[in-house]
Amino acid sequence: MAMRACVGVGFYISLEGWDVVCAVWVRWGSCVVRTWMGARATARRAMTARATKVVALGATTSIEVPSFTSGDNTGTTLPRKKNFRQRAHCNPLADSQFDAPAHPGAVDWRAHFPEFFAKREDAGEEAVKVRFADIGCGFGGLLVRLSPLFPDKLALGMEIRDKVTEYVRERCVALRVEHAATGGYENISCVRANTMKNLPQYFEKGQLEKVFFLFPDPHFKAANHRRRIIQTTLLAEYAYVMREGGILYTITDVEELGQWMAKYLNEHPMFERVCESDLAADPVVPLLYTGTEEGQKVERNAGSTYLNVFRRVANPFA
């Protein structure tokens, strides 16, 4: 019986930075000889602003939103996402075990922001508290943007997925090391937490100035709507930990979820919608669109976004 020879060529191309590999294989009978050729270079993501685009906030108001592109982080100490793979979705109502503090005073914030606290203690300044909370922070893109914008404010990411939390922690530490000369990124950190169950155990009454819910899980099925992060009962907890005048930011690329969040926030007596002129003057608002990895994905796919920003008002029943 005659032996048949077969030759094949294949290419693998990745858009994570850039990654091109050519595979050549030869089949002789039942034997396969494979050779990998080509060039390979993986660029770790260091998102840098490259341009801006105009986004309408209303009929007469618009803002410029930065557009970010991947930079070459080869040779840096930043962690790689491929080493922290985990499912994109998580059930917040599952009976999972979390190491939550008994009360806000039990949290050792110096362990999260050691350099930040050390400098202020040396200067004889009073201890500071976390003022910004990014709930469902993902891979920490917004934290990295907020850090240089508000260098005197402590910002905490709260993420339910353990491997993603570990990635953000390592990212913060690596950024501090790389910017040790300027003291950059000493004011951001991340904890693994289920905020639907444990938020008041981390923050005191009226502590937070800004709370972010950026591109939260839409939980499309009607049976899973109770898992959504914006609910009437949860809004009461958010109002408790926020100071009067604090801002709650939400954005999504799912129209139905945007309507859902707007409905519940509009109906809650402790929140009022922020007007367009105030949104245009807020330096945080442009980052809501493209400051996170999920927002950058929506931008690459030319998706729509639905913004809802509300202010925490005085208790009308007090």
C-alpha cells in the first residue's frame, strides 16, 4: 500500500498586543512532524491615551472622551492577565465563603496602602479613609485612571472573583514599584468581597464620596434579575455608606439594564439625577466610557453606552 505525504501550513494571530506564529507540519503515513516558525512578541497592556472622541450627554451637552490603546510593557513587572484566567460571571447570591471584616474598624487599611499611610504618619497628618469604591472593579482599569487624578484620595476596588482580585493587587504593587520615584499609585488597592452581602462591613456611615458600578453583569434571564447590583434594598445600603452629596456612577452597554438602573435610582428617595452641566464639569465622567477594560472592549466593537449618574441627597425622612 502506497504511503501518502501531506504538507500543511497554519497561522495563529492574537490581538493581545501582537502575537504571530506560523506552524508547518508534514504527515508521512501515521507520523506527523510539526515545526513552529515565525516571530512572537506579546505586549502586556499598558493603556495609554491616543485620541479623543465626542460623546453626547444630552441634546445640548457633550464631552470629550479619551480613547486608549495598548502600549508595549515588555520588561515591566506588571502581571499578565493570561495567568489569572477565570469565568466572567459569578453568582453573588451563592453561599460562598468570604473573609469579611466584622465591622469597618476591623479593616487594616495600612496593609492595603502602606506607603500612603507611612508618608502621612511621618508628616504628622491624621489617618485618612477610603473615599472611592469601584464595585465590581474587574481588572482595575478605573482605579489606575483615578489614582493620578485624585492623588490624595484612597480608592478601593471590590471584586468577587478571587483570581481577578489577585491580579488587581499585583497590578497595584507593580505600578507602585515602577513609579516609586514619584510616589504614584500608592492610593489604590483591591479586596475580594461580595458587596451585595458585606458592603456595610467595610465602610462607615457617610464615608464614601464616589461609588462606581461600571458595566456590571446584566444577568439577562428574568429569574436572575435579583442578582443585579442595582436593587431597591441595595440602594439603601449604598446611601448609608455614602456622604450627602456623594456621587453614584453607573454605565452599561445593555440598554435594558440601563433602563433598569435608571428606574430604580429615580424611584429611590435618597438619590437624584445629576444634571448635564454638572456631568460635563466632572473629570471622572469621561473615564466611565473607556477607563475600564470592559469599556475599551465596547469602544472597539462600536457599541452603545447608557450612562446614569446620581447624587446622594439628604434623608427626606430625618
